[in-house]
Amino acid sequence: KNYKLRTVEKVLSNLYRAASVPQIHKPKIALVKGSSIGAVYVPGQNLIRIEEKLYDICVEFNKDSLNALAFVISHELSHAIQKHVKFSNDASNFLMTNNMGKSKFHEEKEADLQGAFICYLAGYNPSKVLKNLIFILHNKNNFLKRLTKIKRTFKSE
């Protein structure tokens, strides 16, 4: 296995152990190519997918890179834990904040809070990186959306 995959698996194991929720199976985790979703929990597969681009963004936090990665993974782990996921096959993703209803927004906020708490229980400190991580992800996501629109405009001409 490559280093990145071993790292996300170790962080997930630490978080799962700290969360102490034996009623759910530990999700599988996969690193995937791409740059649009960031991270997503897929309930039907009990799988957390993290884009390598997001992993690389977390690495940019240097000595706090594991704190950033732990928050991303714990946010998705929180979706696995929350009851609403058990009744739905809808994927929930880390960058999903635009155009969502109040219920979905509430679920994302809940996953943020529970995820941060799980991080602390596992010995990570997401507060060191959270503000900057969200800022970077939001700006990169908006940039990618604008770039995609520009590319579509030129293709249609």
C-alpha cells in the first residue's frame, strides 16, 4: 500500500477507536483521483472516499497536517455514526454547503461538531487548522467551479 493510503487508514482507525461506537462497522476508506468532491461518505458501501487533492491540501499544513486530515475523516465518520445516514443511501460530502436545504445543512453542521469532538478524543487538535482549512477548501472549490464554467463556455463557442 502507498504511504497516503496507510496514513488515512491509520487516522481512521484512531478516530473510530476514540469514537467508541461498536454498533457501526468501521467504514472502509479509499483515496481517489479528482478535485470536485473533497471527501464523501457513501452509506451503501460504508466507504469514505477522499480525493488525493484534499489529502495534499491537508499536507500543506505541515506539522498540523494530521490535524487537518483527522478533521476531514472524522466529519465523514460522523455521517456514518449519525442516524440519518442509516436510513439513506444519499452520499454526504465535506464541501457540500451551497444549495442545500436546512435539513442537509443541519446534518453537515452536526457532522462538523461531532467530528471535531471525535478528533479531540483521538488526540488530534482540529482547532489549529479548522479556520484555514475551511477557507482554503471553500476558495479552491469555488475556483474549480468557475474554471469548469469557463471551460464549458469556450467548448460551446
